[in-house]
Amino acid sequence: MTAEIRLFTCLTDNFGILIHDPATKATAAIDAPEAGPIIEALERNGWKLTDILLTHHHADHVGGVAELKQKYNCRVVGPHDKSAAIANVDVRVGQGDIVKVGTLLGRVLETPGHTLDHVSYVFDDEKVVFAADTLFSIGCGRVFEGTYPMMWDSLLKLRALPDDFRLYCGHEYTASNVKFALTIEPNNPVLKARAEDVARLRAEGKPTVPTLMGEEKKANVFLRADDPAVAAGVHMKGASGVDVFAELRERKNKS
Ligand code: ZN
Ligand code: FE
């Protein structure tokens, strides 16, 4: 039976995400920015929280863990502590580990760079990836703790996923990302089409997530730093993917 997924806003621009297994009624939250909206979403659907899958230690991703664990006695899965400790974690996971949510199988990808502990969860049968603050739609996370080569490697791991996988990320940053990407590739037709979709969705008050990996591979400049068209966009013809990526990330930081 296919998973049911719900996405909603937490805090200001974080996404709360629930993945539910109809076969066993198991339900996992991907990160826990704050408890309130997650509890509301669970109650709206008549679901009970069985698991929390954490991606990294930042407060806007773990802030609701203590309250949710107290309320539901759920299992908390998270990465190994690297730069900072995450409290209340029951099971620590790393590259290649499998996490079960009822009968749903999540595969752990280590995707460091934004933080050293950042992991993403891939549900192959459901064709979804939860990439939190590593890969955003038309953007990527800031490189706070890792290095540019480390973050570029993480993006390449995500880029290896099939085109028909849906990308769920940690924040509603797409409009800002599109604006920046158009300064690099003003004539990319897929990006221009995405810009129109994003403007419409935001005007309607709707989220711009999930998107398809196939679309991201065509329109996300950060995922395409080794594409000659993107290198040309930052006047770095012939430069390596990682060098172009670093330049893009620094320009976005200043934009
Ligand atoms: Zn973060
Ligand atoms: Fe975040």
C-alpha cells in the first residue's frame, strides 16, 4: 500500500512533514520544527505519531522533539552526533542504514555540508526523498559546518536519485531561489517555467514542494554546477563542478 504524505508550515518557513503507512498505521514526522502544527496535522488525519526521523541538529528541525516524544512515546531516529548533540534520540543512523516506518522502508543517505551531521531519508518504493536543508527546490542549504567539496558530494548523491522521485525539503525558500537562479541562467526554459509556477503557487498561498528530481536536475543551478551552461553563467568556463558550486553558493549568500 502506498504511503500517504502530508506537508504543512511550521514556525515561519519550515515544513512539517508526515509520512503514514496505511497498512500498519505507523506515522513518522520528518523533523520536528515545533510540536503544535505536527499534533494538529496528526489529529486532522486521525493518525498517531510512531516515529520522528531527524535530519540534523538545528533548532528549527528538533525544537518539537521533547514535547512530541512525551505525548506519543514515539521512537526518535537521528544522525550520530558530529558538531552538536541532539537530545532524545533513540536510534542513531548513518549511510546505508534502513529505517522502518511500519512496513515503509527508508534508506539513510549521509548528506553533510549544511551541518556535519545532516542525513537525508530516501523511501525508494514510495519514490520520495526528504532532503531537509541539503537540497531545496531550485536551491541548496548554506554550507555552515562542512566544506564546499563535502556539500557538492552530498548534492551529487541526491542527484543520483531517479527523475520521478519527489523531493521534499526543509524550507519554503523556492521563490528566493528562483530569483537568484534567474540571475545565473536567465534563458533556461525549465527554470523560467518553474518561476511562473512558483509565482502562481505563492499567490494562491500554496507550497511549492514537493517537486520532481527530474525538474530539479534541469532547473536547479546548484545541482548543475558541473554543467557548462551554469559555469558560463558565472564566467567560469572550464572550471570544476565544485569550484562553480562554491562560487554559486557565495553569490547566493550575498544576494
Ligand atoms: Zn538547518
Ligand atoms: Fe532549517
